[in-house]
Amino acid sequence: MGGSFNASQSQTNPGFTASPPSTVSTALQTAVLSPTFVANFLGNVCVCLAISRVRSLRQKPSSSIVASLAVSDFLLLSFLLFRLIWLYDFEAASKVCEHFLMLLGALSYVSIAHICLLSCDRYAAIVYPLRYLTIVTTRRVKGALFVAWGAPVLSIVVLPLFYADSDSSLFRRSIIGCSESGSTPSLVHKVHLSCNFSLFVAIPFMVMIFAYGRIAKISWFQSNRVEPGENLNPETAELRKKKRKEMKWMKTIVMVIGAFAFCYLPAFICLMLAVKLGPSQIPNSLRSAVVVMIVISSALNPIIYMLRSNEFKRAFKRIFRGASIGPKIESNDTARTGITRLAASTCAVQNDLPSFFGAPAEYATSAEQRTPRLDLDVPGV
């Protein structure tokens, strides 16, 4: 079947000489991609549900970016399904290979843009804590998300329509093993790839390096500065507690960036080598490993949130236990505050009962025990 398919493709497309994956490669990729599919589906759905249900998460401006990143990772499931179909029905998958490759490229750049936005959000929260709510507004977050989605889609999907040719199409198909091409892409395609790499990879990572370098400098300076009596000031103690929470969330975003870079860096290196040397110089096993790592990265973010964030951890537990049926879930801090206020109001009402409604003897006795009685000797009484 594979030989006849290659022969027919060679007649219609002389540059097509790709062969289906081997049995061992199919088994290994299936063993990795199947649990990744389940983890991606459950994890990213739970992230969106947690943000929509938990009030403390929903009120944070950065939660919209996290939810949008979860949607981007969830959409990558379509490429994961394509890859599974490619393993077992090579002929059918190869017919739509180029479309899913465009989807993979667009979602990859969208993810990088979201991670860059999360880094800028942490920079504003830690460097400008008093102006954070005026800097990171809902309107600005929506505008940034529109650019984060619109620019990659415009560059990956729309612009290639103006210079599309058979060589460029063959090069794109050969990147993930749907065809084989020994030739390098055209000059226009090289310029387009260079611009995409600069705008959507190099510049965002430079911004992230600058942001976290500045944050690390400020954190080191503040940790070495000791002000007399600052622990005795409740406002300062509350500010330090909030700062620790911000730093913990910043470390979570750093872990997300590290996982993303670890999974995508081999892909960018292989892409540059393919542009320079030609896709045929990249072994099929290396290309398959790169594709699997890209797909795995889409399932890592929810795991990092669950391990690092107590709010996400509690929300995930309640969702799996079926507590998400209600309209909203409040965090434990909010619940404790409500219970404390309710207990205080109940005690106040009970303390007022003896004076207004003639409470039973036990209430009167406890009230007398709590409040010393003052006996006044009034003449004539």
C-alpha cells in the first residue's frame, strides 16, 4: 500500500518520496500521544472552568490571558488527532498535511505571544504594584489578546496565499514528514520565515529576558533591605505577603516558559536546519520526536498550575468532585472570611437575645457570667 501510494504521488508530484512510519515508530508515538490527548483535554478544560467558576481567579486581569492560553493549547488537540491519523492512515492524512501544519505554526506563535503577555503582566505587578490596576486594565488585556491571536493567524495563514507555489508547499509538507524535498525554500519564503522568527520568537523572548532580569534585580534588592520595625506595621506585613504571592505566581510563569522553551527549542533548531540544508537532511526519527515534544507542551501548563497554585489546585479538586455544578466556586480564603463574618454576627445576635426577648435561663446565666453585675445601693429602694 505504501509503495503504490508513493508511486502515485511521484507521478503527480515528482518531489514526493515520503514513506509511512514504521511499526515501532507508530507504536511509540501512539503510546505517548494517547495519554497526552487525555491530559490536554482534561487539563485545559479544567483551567477554563476554574477561571470561570472561582471568583478570586476570575477577578485577576491575568486570568484572561491564562484562559486564552488554555484555549490555544486545547485547539492544538486538532493537530494531535491529525498526527494519530497520520500514523495509521498515511494517505488520508497527507492530503490535508499542509493545512494542519499552518495550524500548528499559528498556534505555536499564539502560545509564545501569550507567554510574553503573562511575563509583562508579572513585570507590571512586581515593578509597579501601586499602579498595576491602572496599567493592566480589562480593555488593554482584550486588545493585547486580539493582537496575540490576530498577528500569527494573519502571518501564517493569509500572507502565504500571496506567494504560494509548489516549492513552498512541498517544503512545508516535508517539515513533518508528509513528503520529502531536497531543495531549500524560495527567497520569498525564507524572508517570510525570518520575519516570523524575529517577530514571534526572538523579540518576545528578549522581552521576557528583560522583564525577569529586572524582576530578579528588584527582588534581590528588596530581600537585602531591612527596615526597622517593618514587621510591626500591619500594612507593611500585608504588602510583603502580597508580594510573596506575586513572586510565587511569577515563578509559576517562569516554569511555563521553561517547559515551552524545552519543548519548542528543538523544533526551531530543526526548522533553521531545514531552511539551510533542506528537509531531507533531517532524519525522520528526529522530525517525529520534535512533533511529539510540541504536542506534549500543550498538556504541561495545567499540570504546572495544579502543582504551583493553591487556588487552581483547590478548584481542580472541586471540579473533579462535582462541585462545579453551581454557578460559582469561592476560594477557601473567601469562604473562611464569610464563615468568620457569619459566626461574628451570630454571636452578636445571641448576646443581644437576653436583653430583648427574654432568653432562657442558660442564656441569662452565661450572659451574667460574661458580664459582671454591678449592684448599687440606692436609698429608698
